[in-house]
Amino acid sequence: MEQGPLRGIAFIGGAGPGSEQCGSLIAGADIIVAADSGLIAAEEAGIQPDWILGDMDSLDDLGRLAQYPLGRVIRYPTDKDYTDTELALRFLWEKGVDETWLVGGGGGRTDHLFAIRSLFERERCPDRWLTAAEDIRCLTMEQELVCTLPSNSLVSVFPLGLGPWKAESRGLKWPLEGLPWDQGFFGISNRVVEGAFAIYAHEGRFLVILPLAQSLPRTCADTN
């Protein structure tokens, strides 16, 4: 039987989904990594990650590491060239993961928030980012995001990378067709009309931000 794409989850520092949401949201993950204080969020959700990595400068208690095999804990110096989130992503990709999700990273320092947002501008970037309030998807060229959300839910769309960009939508109050996408342009606070909607990326990549609080009862999938 043909094996589907491997999914890797990186728990990172910052506000993420509640413990009740985490289980259903990350079900089916093949590899789970905790980056530094992301270990706290993972354990609070009842999840023991497969690997823990980072400089551990944000971990509340280094004693947390004692319950994990030494070979599964990778320590880095505090002065390093990459953030713990970058190290976690690189680790997952080196393990052969096809689809990468970030869990956490909401709230907190603005520079940390901007740093995570910047990861999506890179040629290889995360596929999904779950914070305490948002479900954020990276939509690549010729990929369609099909969702069902409660009517009037907010949907925001931002162009990624260098462009050009072209998108179309169904079921949103303000259609995306014909918008003058350019660097710095965005389509913020669009709304779902009646529940089912879709966004298709004809050209370029897009960041689509959905409300996490309404994500559990919905159906949502990326299709090529």
C-alpha cells in the first residue's frame, strides 16, 4: 500500500491551542518535535514529543528533560545562528517530512512573531501554523484550500514570496479575483458567506489566516 506524505509537528514557544484542541488537531502526526519551551505546551497537552531540541534558555525547568532518552534531546549553545524554530523545521525536513506544522508562537514578543511570519517567505516554509487563536495555512501555486466554517467567519489573505500572484475564491463575501496583488498588499477581514468556501492560488503563494476557535467543527483540506 502506498504511504502518504509524512507530517511533522514542531511545538514552539508562545501561545498555542489548548490541550483539548491539540489532540484532534495534530492527530496523525508522524514525528513530533518540541523546540525549547515548546516542550511545556506539548506536555500540558498530554503529548510526549519524539525529540526535544534548542538552547533550552526558555525552558522553565531543565528537569523536564530527565524523562527523555539522552539521544532524543539535542542541546544547542545560546549564541547560535538559527532560532529554535528554524532548528526544529530543519530537523523535520532532514527526517524526510513532507508536511510541517508549527504549534504555538502566538502572543509574546513582536520580533518573535515577525520572525515566524518571515519563515513563510522562504522557498521552503511551513505548511501550517496553529496559534492560540489562528489556523494559518500556506497555499502554494495551483493548490486549493477548501473549507467549511460558520457563516461570517473571518478569512484574511496575504501574498508570500516574490510573486506574481493571482487567486480566485468561492463563498467569500469579497471575491479574490482581480485584486491587485503586490508586495505589501493584503486582503484582510474577508468573510465566509454561508459556510463552505474555497481559495485557489493560480500564481504565487499565499498565507491564509482562519479562526482557530471555529476550526474544530469545520472540514478543511488542501487539494492540488
